[in-house]
Amino acid sequence: MKHWMFRCKDVSQRISESFDRKLPFHHRMMIRLHLMMCRFCSRFQEQLVMLRTLSQITELPGEGQNQAFALPAQARMRIKDALKSSLQ
């Protein structure tokens, strides 16, 4: 039996597809309707948007730029040592 409304599984798949191509109008409207009622799918969409935005950042903070996101050298060394020991 066909449902008149998408399930969460369908919505999450279509939200992902919408980043790659334009969806048909009726799919977009059904997604919007679902998102108004489902906070979990709304969060999923927000997270995908955030991931897409972060993945498009091409320049990381470097010399002479805002160092707020840069790790101190000591923290980098601890992470590097922990990764080496976990691989052995």
C-alpha cells in the first residue's frame, strides 16, 4: 500500500539526493511537510547542510590568520602518539 507521506527513511534519502540534483516539485513539497512534523529529519537536514558547508571550506587557519581553531603543538603530538600506539 502506498503512503501519501514519506517515511523518515525516504525523507533522509531524498534530502541527501537533493544535494546532488533538483528533486521534482511534489517530492520537495512532501519533504517540507514531513520536516514540519518530524524534528529528527529536520535535525538530519541541518546536519547535512552544516557538513556540506564545512566540507567546502578550502582554507584552514594558518600563519597570520585566526588561530582559534589551530591545535597547540603539544596537543598535536599527543594525538599523533595515540594514533601510532593504537596502530601497533
